[in-house]
Amino acid sequence: MEYGQLFLRIEEVLKEKHISKNQICKDLDIPRTNFNRYCRNDFQRLDTGLLCKLCFYLHVDISDLVIYHRPEDK
């Protein structure tokens, strides 16, 4: 059964806030390779610690970063 998918809006939020990937990775000590996978929505599981770091750093709510698409929305 298909339950839908989660999508991360990290790149959009970074652009809105004029923050580079290099800067956020440096400030939060996140490996750039891992961060790029999240930006491409190429992940199997979400790291809740990373999501908390991103929300804190970017001053956003989780709903600003994560979007749920129901299977019928595709």
C-alpha cells in the first residue's frame, strides 16, 4: 500500500533566507554530502536531530521544511 511521501523544502528556505549550503553546513557541522541528499529529497529516513538543528538555525517551524504529499496528490 502506498502511504505518500515527505518532501523537504530546504533549498527553497535557504534561497528565501539568502543562506548558502556551504555556510549552513559549516555553521551546523553537517557533512555537505549528507546535506545535499536531503536537499535532493534522496533519503530513506529523516534525522530528527538534523531537522531540529535546521528549524533552530533557520528560525522556521517544521511545517516550513517538511511537506507531506498523499498518494492521490501525485
